[in-house]
Amino acid sequence: MEFMRLYSGGKFRNTLLEVKNVFSKIQTLKYIRLAEVGKLSTPKLQGKYETGQLILHRVFGYRGVILFPWLARVYDRDLPNKKDETDEINVNSVGKEVKGRTHTFYQVLIDQRDCPFIRAQTEAVTFLGNNESSRSLYAIPGLDYVAHEDILPYSTTDKSALQHELFDKFLTFHPDHDPSFIGQETLRAWQEKNHPWLELSDVHKETTENIRVTVIPFYMGCRETQTTSVYWVNIISFI
């Protein structure tokens, strides 16, 4: 009787489709199983990770691989400054002076299989093309910037450890090397060519209403004409 009442207006067919989709999801869940992807390594407290190091993101849990490191100035408004310890300054003041601290971040390729399960928007790097006559914007999906403390390194003997369209173009498998993936010349050329809009320089962090926010501004490129110059800036924020 319920299906008969829903028939008017074509709702009967839609309802059956919805029920079918629910049962399909249940059937899919029945076949989910755990699979070994590699062996965790000890996180580095000192020094940097090398190109080709496979990682798990400590917060978002996705698999990835390190392409190269960046040194950035981190301005964290949640950390007390020496001036704050000696002077009574309102820590919530908009004009609070924040001292930058040098910190290591990594350019990381994200495993495309994990993107649907990331609890945030999958990152991408967007920039203007090299052709000055073009106004096109280019985006490289599956690229992220990961802080050193959010890296959980692991190793594997799987030659196809990661699924990303740039993985095989940038890295080759060498089982006797640690890490077992080595950067190719194409990676070095790509980094040099796209350095202006890949470079990470400043990172701003602050907790607002119990939400930890990280903001990273990027230079996207410039368009020049005879009368004016336009500079593009992109801001990526993680919550």
C-alpha cells in the first residue's frame, strides 16, 4: 500500500531506485576487508624525509608520497610569544604581533583511491598558464602540503604503491634503495618549471571557536598588459 501511494507523479519508480541503491551499498559493505599496504617506520624527530618516502597523513589518514620539502615561516597565534609572557596582552587581540617560526612542509601526491574518504576537500594546486596570451587557469589535483609532524612514514615492496597520474612519471621503484622510490628527471624539471606557484613561504594558524584553522597563501601568476599588471593570489585553508 505504501508503494501504491507513492506512485503518483513518478515517485514509485524513484523510490524503488532508492531502495535498490541502499541494498547495493549494504552488499558492498559485506565484501569490505582489510588489506596490508606496507610496514610503518619510525617517524623522524630530526632531519627531513626524502623524495619518494611513502606516508600516511596523521590527521586525514590518506596514503601519499613525498615529492620534495619546503621551508616555510609559520605564524601560529595559539603559541605564546616571549612578549606575551612578560606583558599583559590580550591574546585575542586582532593586532597581536606573531613571531614566525621556520618549519618544514612537504609537497605530497595523494593516493586517488583514498580521496573519497578524506574528511576535507581534496587539495589541488591552481595557477595561471605560462602562455601570456592565455587567461586559462590550470589545476593539478591530488597535491597537498603536509607538515613534518603529520607524516607517518611506511615502506612496501609493491611497485604500484600509489595511484596517481603523476606517480609513474615522477618516481621509479628501486627495491634496494631507502626509500624504495627515487625521483626521476621529470620530477626535477617539473619542480623547476612550476617553482613560482608551488613554493610555500608563509603559513598562518589560529584556533577560533575551538576550530583549528590553517591558511596558506599562494602566488598563482601574473598577467601583464601595456597599461596594467594583474597579480593572482590563491589562499588554501584547512579546517
